[in-house]
Amino acid sequence: MTERITIALDHLDGREAAALMVGGQLDDLLIDGDTPRPGTIYRAIADRPVKGQGGMFLRTPDGNAFVRQVKGIAPGQALLVQVTGHAEPGKAIPVTARVLFKSRYAIVTPEAPGHNVSRAIRDEERRVRLHEIAAEAMGASGMGLILRSACAGAGDDEISADIAQMREVAEAVTGDDAGRGPEKLLDGDGPHARAWRDWPLPDALERAPGCFAESGVLERIDDLRAPGVSLPGGANACIEPTRALVAVDVNTGPDTSPAAGLKANIALARALPRQLRLRGLGGQITLDLAPMPKRDRRVFEDTLRAAFRRDDVETVLAGWTPLGHYELQRQRGRLPLTEVMR
């Protein structure tokens, strides 16, 4: 039986916010912040290169930005960049020179020509029809297009209109030549727009002011303020962000069986993507796991990899340290909950 999906659109302390509830459990949470939103596009001005890192600092209307892996860019040159995540306090805005224009059904890729359909859509007849829609909607544009998995159940006219709108936005932004100074050309989507863009169609949509309180979202957000996380089987974990990294400590609880450590670690692996997503945590993450034999590490790794495969925030599973900790590197795609909910 499919679990009931509810999306609630509200405000928290004057900030736009969106909550995704699946089967009565808070599965995702988006809260607007004070820093530039991911997806924001600037005309930035190259400032100074960073030797040895292949990157460059840029000037934008919202402060300094940093772009990696750029070649042939001279100081003073203008280039289009897009915000990829939130900057840590005192650090430059992270951006990329590969801009994308993303909507619910389509992603326009100016630097990557060709039309592609999500692999999640497996019906061959539907895939052929989507390629036809893409070709018609993109016309003679040389830009690339990716049709997202949401196209599987959407109407042809709805998809075509979405593609055309994204193409027009992309053409307007990439063709901008109104000035040569730093300028914001497109603001990133807020939580309500991102909920429509990226979350599944809900069984219920709550959007009246105060719906977070009525649907129980506020109670679940309060639970996230504490570092403790209860895990199946009586195990528990503690997730604590520091300035350098996010520390995750796993405990077996009352279970004293020989397999207690492995069971607790597997439970943590399954819960970790959701916990990091809801708490808005990224950067370097170090897992201090419950004791388990080295022969069980592969089982843990497979479980962790499967759990993050379903998560939409880019995460690198770095591996084991000499002390037996497990490390991850996660994109800072969201602001920490502790920063937006003081």
C-alpha cells in the first residue's frame, strides 16, 4: 500500500517554508534563508585566480563567489555562474559555470546539447513520444534538454508548455548583454517553488497560514532541534554539527548481542540521508560507528550506498579512516536548521 503524501506550504518566523510528509513522517523540509538561493544566476566578474586549486574568486552583487575548474578566464572577464549551495559564514558563495534551468518536467542545459529522457521512464512508447515533444518545443534551439521522471504521468500539453517556458528563460538569461558589471540575472526558486518542482504529487496539499501547526510539522521540527535520534531496535545516534565537521555517534542501546553493533550501524545508514536532509547539514561528516567486526563493513557500506542513492543532495562516500571512522562529503545545498531556526 502506498503511503499517504502530504505537502504543507507555510512560513516559519517570516521565512517561506515547505514540508513533505510521507506516511505521517516528516521526510523533507525546505526553509528560506538570508543567503543567495541555490539556482540563482549571476553575471559575475572574474577577480583573482587561486593557484593550485584551478579556481577563481568572482565579484557578484551579493558578495564574493568562488568557482572551481575554470580555464581561460582572465581577471575582469564577465561570465555566467549559478549558485550551487550555501556559503559557510565568512566564505565565498559556491558557484558553477555550468548553468542549468530546472523546472518540474524539464531541465534546459545550454552547454550540453541533445535531448535526453530520464531513465526512470521505461515505457518505450512513452519515451518516443517525449522525444517528439522535446523536439517540437525546443525548435531550432541548440540548447540541450533533459526530461525528468515527472513527465511519466503528465499531459503532453503541460510538458510542452513547461519546456517552452524554460527555453525562453534560458535564452533570455544566456543572451543577456545589457551590461558588463556584476548583476543578478535570475533568482533561485524558493521553498514553495522547489516543492512543486522536485517533490511528488501529494495526496493532500495544505497551504493555509498556520498549516504547519495543524499538520504536526512544528512538533517534528522541534524534535530536530535536539541532537539525539532514536533508531530501530533500541539503538540511538547523536548528530552534532561543529565548525569543522558534522559528528555522528552511534550507540547500540540496551542490545548486548554479538550483532548489536552491525544492527545499530545499519539502522543509522538507513536513517542518515533523511536526518541530514531535514537538519540541513552538509560538508565533512564523520561517523563514529558502534563496534562491529571488519568483515561486516561491506554490509554497512552497501546499505549506506543504497540509502544515499535515493537522496537528491550530492554526497561522496569517502570511506574508512585509520581509526575506524567512516567519512562522507556532502554538498551544502541547504542552510543548517540551527541557523534558520534560532
